[in-house]
Amino acid sequence: MKDAVLAVDLGGTNIRMAAVADDGAILHLTRRPTPKNVTPDELISLTGEMADECAAHISADDRLVGIAFAAPAPAAKDFDGVLTQLPNLPSVSGMNLRTALEQRFSFPVTIENDANAAAIGENWLGASKGVDTSIIVTLGTGIGGGIIINGEPHRGKDGTAGEIGHFCVVPDGHPCGCGSHGCVEQYASATAILRMARESGLDAATSRDVYDAFQNGDERAIQVFSQMGTYLGIVLAGLVNTLNPDMIVISGGVAAAWDAFIEPLKNEVHRRAFEAPAKSVKIVRTHLDDNAGILGAARSAFINAGTTVG
């Protein structure tokens, strides 16, 4: 008999859920678009529907030991389950996710910050496996960050450690959903890439369109990604100086545009960070892609259930 969990990754664009075995194997994965202005009741209803689908792919000989939720909100070690600080999902702010899930499901609930979950996942089975100190940067609708120190996630007292997306790079710059201005999220996320491209006069419907324009040699798209890489590099240089990590992992949907931004990013890190840590840090692309958060949340759920994992 093997243990399994249901693991959810809640994003501003999609909700993804998988049934995950205790060796990290994904038994089944499903996704749904995140409804615009999704309500707490809608979220739980959708989670239940997806859970039924995933649970059907768990063998009758295996044991379902929990549900894990990776949410774009602070989650301290003793997290009470109330979602706060969700600039990209404000409609569920104030929802007690833990209570709602416990009322819907009959097994233990584990909640992780989504970027921390991605960091845990990469450190378990991905790019930073076996690495003591690493940082993950998730580039999607917004920007998240997770920190692993001595093999353990660093959540901070209030669960807000690793909020890389809200480093200020332009004082009094573009307004951010967090309430501040000039956060790197406003200059390096998928949403920001699309906004900056349109401001430059590029006709684009998605950030993918901007990348396609880059590949076709459009100077406006080239400039957008150069600016994006530069701003993100400024932030990473500060983190290199502060934490002296072994590795920085770049993940999220925007990582697909790796060739468009990685050179300006690395140039900025080497230009601004101390020489020794800038040379030693490895800046790499995710190995787990979109599944990092799901697998990290699953690992936390296994640990909470007492299941032995690698």
C-alpha cells in the first residue's frame, strides 16, 4: 500500500490539481480556468469537483492521506488558514481556506504559500535537488519567491518571507496590487510584459504574443524583455549579496521565454552583486515546470501525515 495526496496549485489564471503518490509520481492531473472574481464558495465547489476526478485515479489499494493547497498568500508554519494579501485574487481575501476544506473533505488539510511550495518541489525532485540553499522565482501572472536554507523552507515569522515580487525597482513607479509602487512584479511578470509591450506600441493579446514578436526580431519586444531581465537581475543581485545562495531557479509560465531575458538578467547580477557569490551562484531554469508547486505542496502534506518521503 502506498500513500497519496491531492495537491492543488491556485493561480490567478488556472487552478490545477493532481493526485500524487509518495514517491512524487503524478497519478492524474487536471486543470480549470480560475473564474473571474471567484468567490470562496465557487473555489471550494471547483476544488471538490476536481478532487473527485483525481481521487478516481488513486488505486483502491492505496491510502489517501490528505489534501494540500498551494495558495498565493502568506502561510506561516502555524497558519490559521485565513487568506490575506492576494493582489491577483482579491475576491477570496479573508476566506478561511483551512476551515472550508476541512468541512468539504474528511482528511487532513495542508496549506503552503505557492512560491514556497514551488521551492520545496524543486528541492525535492527538481533543479535544486540536494542543494542546501536555493531561491526560486516564479514568473506568472505575478511574481512569487521561495527560499530554502539548509534544506528547509524559510517562511518567516508571518509567512511573508520570499516575497520577491514586491522588491521595489522603480521608486514611485507603476502601481502594484500590493498597494505599493514600482515593484518588480510590475516590470517582470507576464502581466507586466504585456503592459510594457502595449505601451511600446506592440499589438499583443498575451505575453506569449510578445515572446513570438521577440523571436521574429521585433525591436519593441526585444527591448521589453531586456528591460524585464534587467529589473529582475537587480533584485536577484541583492538576494545574491544577502543570502549567498547555491542556486536560483526560475520557474513559471514566463520561464518559457528564457532566451529573451536571461542574458540581461545575468549581466545585471554580475554587474551589481559581489564577485564571489555572483560567480558561484547557478541561475537555472525549472526542471519541474508548472508541477513544482503541486509537488512541493504534496511533499508538505506527506510530512504532515507522517509519510516518509525522500
